[in-house]
Amino acid sequence: MTRLGFVGLGWIGRKRLDAVGADASVQVAALTDAAAERARAAAERFPGALLARDIEQLLDCEVDGVVIATPNACHADQALACLERGVPVFCQKPLATNAAATAEVVAAAATANRLLGIDFCYRHVQGMHELRNRIADGELGQILCVDLEFHNAYSPDKSWSRDRRLAGGGCMLDLGVHLLDLALWLQGAPSMQLTSAQLFAGGRRVSGNDGAIEDLALAEFRQGDGAACRLACSWNAHIGHGATISMRLLGTAGGAHWHNVDGSFYDFQLDINRGDAAERIGATADDWGPRALLCWAQQLQRDPCFDPAAGLAVRGAELIDEIYRA
């Protein structure tokens, strides 16, 4: 069995813990959280796990891998602590709050030759891998335009998400990071150059360097292949339902459209389009959320060595840094 330790047991951390804890090939070996009540509740659910006082004690349990789900600013240091001990890591997004720290973690994983995974969960929505393969096979022709949108009628309810030191950013680092990852991952990591960016906080135009937490972000990129990529994301959006999440790709031989259904955060549809005809290749009706973690755990069982694919996180982090500097 693969022995895993879990650092951070808030809402997302507990969701991932419960999902992987149901896997017969995984043993929940150790748990730790800054909030004692959350830690005790998780320990009651997994009585065989050590309730560690901190990450150092957790690592002393000789775990095979560590799952990190703490505030953004903690990710890099905690991942480095694990990798320096030779322990593979699966981390919530973002891997770090800036590109330099992201690159440092990826380099540490490569040096230690240990598997590094990041919870880019939307890669695992039904049909997304098929879309990636079809794009690689040239089925959509030359991609001309990529439109990315993630508007949330709510905003994170954790106090740390409003603290620039702990969060690193606002809706761009919370929502936009997912969209940029999809655009890069689906297309085989094309080069992208930022052409414009605007950030707003409470209706006021802000800079990513003035300490404000943006609640609306707009950005445009020019890809190396000439395609235009446009991104919009926001919190507390007046959209008439819970969320608007979508990605549309237009190519010379076809298009693709991925979007949430009826404002849901969990139900999606994915179509390949040709003219006015649509071929549905994905209609989410399963629990896709923890699939990135489960795939990482399966890969860890096969081979705990470094996977260079983790380097794509640096590309996304560099683009977000550019947006905040613009």
C-alpha cells in the first residue's frame, strides 16, 4: 500500500483526503493541520493515521508521498521540505505564489528525482484528454482563437484568501490559473506573449503590486502560432447563477466548446464543433474533482521518479506574474 500524509485539512484538503482514503491501495498514514479541531475530526475518520503536530513530524513517519492543501503562501516551503527529505508531493494549485518559487519547487523535485503533482483538476473532466489528443492530431486544424472564462457569483470565504501575503493574489491566482493551465496543456504548451491586462478590486483599477486583491481580471495573449488567447475571471460576479465556466477554441478545421451546465460548479459538457454540428465527447456525471490526486497516487505506485510534465506549472506562473506586473 502507498502510505500518504496529508498537510492541510480544510474544505478542499478534506475532500481530497476522503476520496483517496477510500482507495484500497492507499493508506492514510499521517495527518496535520494548524486547526486542532479539523485535525481531530480527520483522525477520527482515519484512526490508524498519526496525528502529527507539524509537517516535520509527519515526514518522520516515512510516508511515500505528501498531499498539501494549505494557504497558497505555504505551498512552496512545504513542498520543498518534503522534497528535501526525498518525499514525492501532490500540491493544491497554485504550486507557489510567483514564478520564481514555482520554478524552485520544480527544480527541487527534479534534483531529488521525486514525483511532483499539482491539482489542476479540470484536466480530468470527462472528454478533456480526448480533446487534447484530437488537437495534437490536427483535427481542429490551426488554432486561431482561445476564449477562457471563469466568473464566480461568490468569493472564497477563508480570511487568508483576502490577505495578499497568504493568498498571493485574487481571482486570477484562484480561478485564472486553471484556465491558463488548460490552454497550455491542451495545445502542447505554445509560447504566449501578454498583450494587455487589467485588474480591478471593488470596481477600482489596481496593480498586482499595490497589495490589492483583485476580484476581476482580464488578459489577452498572442500565442507563438499566431492565435489570440483571451481570459476573463472574477469573484462576486452578477451572472444570475453560481458560476460561468467555459473554454472555446476556434480552429481552421473545427472548434471545441467546454462549459458548465446551468451555473453548476461540477457539471460540464464538452463538444467538438464543425460548422453548426456538435459532437459531444464529454458530459460530466461523475466525481472528477479528486481524479488528479488519484492519478498521481497511481503513478506514484508505478514510479515515484520526477515527471518533467510538472514543468508546465512554471509557464503558467510566469504568465500570471506578467499579468500582475502589467
